[in-house]
Amino acid sequence: MTVAGKINTLHFGILLFLLACFFILPAYHVGALSRIMVLAIYAIGLNILFGYTGLLSLGHAMFFAAGMYGLGLSIKFLGVSVIPAFGIGILSAAVLSVLVGLLALRTVGVSFMIVTLMFAQTIYLVVLYFGEYTRGDEGFVLQQAERMLLNFDVTTEAGRYFVAFGAFSICLISFAALVQSSFGKRLVAIRENEERARMLGYDVWRYKLLAVIISGTVSGVAGALYALLFGYVGATFASVQYSILPLLWVLLGGAGKTIGPLIGVAFMFYLIDASSAYTSAYMLIAGLALVILTMFAPRGIAGILQAKVWPWLP
Amino acid sequence: MTIKTTKNAVSRRKALLGLGVGAGALATSGLMPGAMGFAQAQSSAPIKIGFQKHATGIGAAYGRWYDATTTAAIQRINDSGGINGRPVEIVTEDDGTDPSRGAEALEKFEKLHSCDVAFGTLFSHVVIGSAPRAAELKLPYFVVSEGHHVASGMLNRYTLQPGITDVKSQVVSMAPFIANNLGKKVTMIFPDFAFGHDHRDFFTQAIEAQGGEVVAKIAIPPTETSFTRYFPSIPRETEVIYHVMVGPAVLTFVKEMGEFFGPSRPELFGFIDSLEAVGIDSPGLEFLESTYFWEGMPRHVQDNQSEAEKTYRAAVGCDDRGASLDDPADVSTYAHMFGCWETLNVIKAGMEAADYQGPQDRTKLIEAVEAMSDMPESLDHPQGAKRFNGKTHQVFGQQFISKVTEGKMVVEHVATIEDGLYEDEVDYTTQSF
């Protein structure tokens, strides 16, 4: 089998496994997987920028929130149905990512991290400032009737799972195709040696901007999806905590690996889920896991898999 | 690369047979979502109440005392025969004071622990983030939040607040006392987020109804750590400062306000939310002497302490100043945590009225609670008499205004249930289950 064939087999195998999970897993884990798949889309968004382009954003929550509020506010105040609201959510994240990209890419390295962090904090405070509309830190509920996808009820367990699965499938396959394309390879070239890529004639700034836009938009898809499937829109998702979490997921799962985001989210989710049953210091356990992985497996779980099992892992 | 086949390879027929047997076994064991049914509880099986606890995150101080109160209430209920003759078991899940984890906790209550109801949430964003899941899971969700979100109609029929009054009722009932005793020209200082905005909006209307006015509204950004620069914005004509700052910067806020005004200050009225779990005699709070506070339940023992309050205080392990009996420095969240005690007693009364046997009776439980109205002061309701509004799923009760007198919170005024009533904004009973 060719490498491309192996890669496709792996990705479709994962999707088949996720599909089967709905039928074989207990109900709680089916619900948990719905959430994991949505958050994995968010992590995919960050992975494009951080894992493949080498740009570390500490403010990705702003894109997630843009998608979430784009969908939520348009349903609440414009009375639009789910599909156009979803479009508005994605558009909001895309526009924001263009603006942030144009400004933040004037900086590099640590400055880029700080600028993205500050932009995210600004968005967070904007959400609080316009509390009359956003209900600030409290947030607001999207009622069940407002969340009908045409005639499909996404608030049922099956509805939620299959919408999350569908969206994740599209994102994973598109993401895999992107990183294996010449465009994806140019992003990796920029990550590995920006000067060399520039000397080879690539418009590095343009590629970085495209990476920010794609990354921010995908994160916005996750935010809109979260609001749609779980019925809540709140400022917590614009806070710095939700910028750090996808970074942890990507680092744990494997930065620059297509399956890293899903592995990272699932690992972190179940680590916290299990450890919180025994101690309130579960974040300490999560932190220790991250430190241990960073020390002994700096390329994350997917990196281990690549070293030990699948050397062709994209 | 080629794929090798071996004689040991499983044939397609065998694989399909295996899958079929496996699926059948899963279905019969109740593991497949579609086949997930509730096994009828035996009459002696415990009733499980899922406690959504703020064990970590910004609400941890509240969570610890909500936990202590819940434990004490359940012990009392079990000591008196449980509910419908069945023992009650608390299943605790930490929500991290986070709306996403709050919703996950409800999923665990329903799908992992087979809880009968969920209860105990305080912070509004966690309630609002969790409530949609409660409705989807058809899990009765009894919150102890004091937010207006339940009575505002934002939530759903599965979410109820029968054990603590909401912020709108609290604010409305404070306005007459402030206007008649402290002054009619009020400057409000509040955190610039939803909690502060609720106070701003509800109090502005309420004080105007009493012939007073809010002369300035000073919103403090949530990230602020120093407050001195805001105080010059307080108009000279101000007779009362109404403050509801919360969070770790409260001590700085009070200290800097004291330094700004010195001995000549307007009257001060605040909500004890600012100082829950903080000793009123903490260094830096001397400036609060002779100022007024709203309290949901008086932290310090009063001269006219009722027997119910005395028993409740001992049961939750608090001394005369509302601190832990084991550690006087460990101050409780006394003004709010009674809500857990009273909510659990409402759940008990509701389940007994509905002859609750298991999750199939959840709707009967909700209807039984909706049918409740007056709840007299008793050990079930040690904070005082209550009146539940089944349409809005919100309880109303008396409120306390205390004055700091020589380091003690002394109740100056008790607002009645009627003082806190307002027009219904929703009728949840018209919503289907």
C-alpha cells in the first residue's frame, strides 16, 4: 500500500471507529465523544497555525468565540435559522482572523504570542462590555426550538453525535488534504526554516496570513458548532483559559500531526474526567502529564505513534 | 507493500456473527444508547441526588460550604427516614465553576450515576450553561444560584430555584429601606459584568419607585485591581453608595474607599456577596463599621435567634460568627448556603408529594414542586418562611439588612416576602415536558 493509501486508511479508519462508537459505547461516552469531536475541530484549527506553520497563538479563544457569538447573536437578535446563523458564525471568525492576521503578523515569535493574547483579551472584554446583548459572563441559552437544523433535531443524543461526527469528518479529511498539499508543505517549510522558504521565492507573509485565516475560521466553526449542539453562548469561551486548552490538546496529542488534535482532546478529557473523581487537584495531574510528555515525548502521543508504529504519519 | 492473508484470518461470516452477538450482548446489558433504559429501582435503593459542586475555580469557597451544608442536610433527611422510606445518596461532581464542565457533570449524573435529580449550582454562568442539557436529559435541575435567570424565563421547565431568592427580588426589597433610612440620591459601584448589570438595572427601577434616583453608575472592569481613580467620579450630592463588588479585589476596594473618604463619607450599603467567606473583622475592613449590608441569612447570631436557626447553625458546623467550629478563621458563605439545605428539603417534600419511585416520576416531581406555595419557617426552612411561585419556578422569602456594629453584623431591618415580589415574567407550566 502506498503511503497515501496508508494515510487515507488511517483517517477513514478513525472515522469508521468514531461512527461505530455511537453503537457500541455506553450513552455517557457517546455524549462525551460528541463534545470531544467538536473540541477536536477547535484543536485542528490551532494545529494548522501552531503545528504546521510554527506560529504560536495564545489567543485562539477569540476565533472560537467569534463563531459562537456569530451564530448565537444572529439567532437571538436577527431571528435567522440555524444554517444562515452558522454561516454568520463562520464569517465572523473569518473576518476576525483576517483583521488579526493583518495586524499580528507584523510581529514574530514571542511578540506574536503576546499580540494574539492581547487581541483575545480585547475580544473577551468587548463581550463583557456589550453585556446588554451578550449577557456578558453569564451568557445566554439557545432554546431547543431555535436549534433545529432544518427538520433535524440536534438536541437529541443521536442528532448531536452525528452532526458533530459529520463536521469532524469534513474537517479531518480537509485538514489531511490540506497538509499533504503543496500549500501544506509550504507551511511546513515556513515552520522549519522561514528564511530558506523566503529565499526559495515563497511569499512567506501571504502564506502565514492564509494560515491564520484558515486556522481562525476552523476554530470559529468549532465555536458555532458548540453553541448549536450544546445550546449555550458565554464569555467563558472567550477567556484566556480557552486559548490555553487547545494548545495543551495539540501538545499532548502531537503538534503537526493530523490525528494529534483528536488524541489530545480525548486524552485530556478522560484524564480530567477520571482524575476529578479522586481529587480536586486534577489540573495538577493534567499538568504533570503534560510535563512528563514534554520531557519524554516532546512530539506528543501521535509523535510516539510515528516513531514506534506509523513512520508515515502525516 | 502487500497484505498477507493467513489461515487464521476471521471469515466475513464469522466477523458478522461476532458483531451481531456483541451488539446483542451490549443491547441486553443496556449499553447501547437506544436501549438505555432505567432499571426500576428497588424500594430500598437509595435516591441519588447529583450535587454539581464548585470544588475548583472561582466558586471554590462557596462550593466547600455548599458541600458542608448539603452533607448536613442529607444526614438529617436520612436520620429521619430518608425520602419515601429510601435513603438518600449524594453523588458529587466538580464542575470547575465552568459552564462546559457543568453540562458534562449533568451528563454524568444522568448517564453514569443514574441520579434522580441534579442540584446545587450557584454561579449563574454554570447554571445557564448546564440548564439546556438538563432539559435535554429530562433531569430535574434544582439550582441554588440567586440569579434572575430562572424567573426571567431564559431557562426551561426542568430548572427550578425553590431554596433561595433571586437577585431581582433581593434588590427590589432593599430599595424602600435605603430610600427611607439612608438617602434618596444613590451612586452605584458595581462590577462591569452581568451580576453587576442586574443590580444596576433592577435597583435603578426600584429606587425610582421609592422616589429616589441613581445619580451615578460606576462600572468597574472585572480585571481592575485598584479603585482609587474611580472615587472622584462619585457626585458630591451622593447620599448613599451602593456597592456590590465581588472577587479577590474586594478588600482593596474597601480599603481604598476608606482612604478616599476618611471619616466623612456618605452612607454605605452593600451586598454581603462581596464578603462571603471573608471575616468582617479582617484587617482593612474597619472602614465598614456602621455601614449596611444585605444578607440572605444573618451570619452572626442575633438576639432573637430562632430554634430552627440554632439547630441549623449547629448542623452545618458554624459558630456564632458564621465561621467553622473547627477553625474560626474559616468563615462560611452563610448568607447563601442555607439555600442548599432548604432546596434539599423541597426536593424531599416534592418527592413525597409525588410518591416518587424513580426517573419515570420526574415530571410528577416537577409538577409537585410547581404546586407548592407557602412554606412556613421551620427546621426545613430555617432562613424563614418562603413562598414558591410555580409558574416562574422561583421562591420568594424575607431579606435581612444588617449594620456593622462594633464588628458584628446586627440585623436592622427584615424585608418581608411581599417586599420582594414582582410581576411574573414567564409561565413554565405552559411548557411541555
